[in-house]
Amino acid sequence: MKAKSFPPEVLRGVEVAVASSRSESLLAVREGFVRYFHKGLDRPVPVAVVPQEVEEVLRGLESTDDGMVARCLERTRELESRLGDAYQFYVGVEEGLETLTVAGEPRHYVRTWAVVRGLGTHACGGSGSLEVPSRMLEEGIADPGGRLHAAGLRRREGLVAALSSGLESRRGAVAVAVFNALASLFFDFYSGHPRSAN
């Protein structure tokens, strides 16, 4: 399959609508776009990120990967439906908890997912995963005001920071998820190394 050319309007500058008004999320989305275009493509295009109000429900981290991706997709569809072609890209981000059975025992992992919608399609990317110790979950369930509950709330430092002793952050996880979504979204637009595009 022959690779397409990058749309010239994307290489002149990028405008992104994000389904969030949280500054941490907006900065992280911008970081993901800047890393992809500036470092991945070696094209220092301007990146404008614009917050969009969405209803956010503080629900902690009870979720699944497919549920998180579905919420991201729903948010980007809603933005595109409401805003039309006002922006080149629409982004939705979700952080949640996925439980897997490993050697017959449940293991819990926190991960961030992002969906980037644009150019007539969409793509999804995820951050790395951090395992949540069962003890931490049990404490959080026994005491709803405890560490897990507080770490999972959107206005706190986040479970990623709590688990990594502050070496990683929710912002870093969002930036990685957005970068990965962009890599998938643009895959068909280049052949070989992305810097060889155009």
C-alpha cells in the first residue's frame, strides 16, 4: 500500500479541542502533540490546545480498558458533533483501573487511554501500566476516604504519582497515551521513518 502525503494544513499548525478544562490534561495533550511533530517528524509546527467543557463525574478508578476507550470515543464524537470542523483534532482522555487474572489471582493495573479524532478517522493510544498493590485496594475499599480513593480523584495528585513515588505523573501518562494515539493515526501517512514524509 502506497503511503499518503501528510495534509499540508497539519504541517502549518495544529489546533486541538480537548474534552477537559483541567490545565494538567491540556498541558499533557500539548506535550503529546509536540513530541510527535517536533521530535517524531522533526517539524516544529505550532500546537494550539483549546479546552472544551464536558460533564465530569468523580468516580475514582473503577473501570476497564474497553470502558475507558469507549468513554474517550464518546467524548471525541460529542466534540466533533458540536464543533464540526472548527478544529483539526479532537481528544478524549480517561484514566482507570483494569483487573486481570494472573496465575489464578486478580491483579490490578492503572492505565491512561487517549483517543485522537481527526483527518476523517480516529486512533487510540495507551500509557504504560502500573500495578496497584492489593493491600492498597483493600484499604481504599475499607475506608472510602482513604489513600486509593483520594489518589483516584481527578483533583488529587493521581494514583500514577502515588505508585511511582512522584517519579511519574498523570500528566506524563496522558502525554504518552496521546503520542501513541498520534503514531497510530498517522501511520498510513508515511513510509519508513516518519521524518521521510513529504
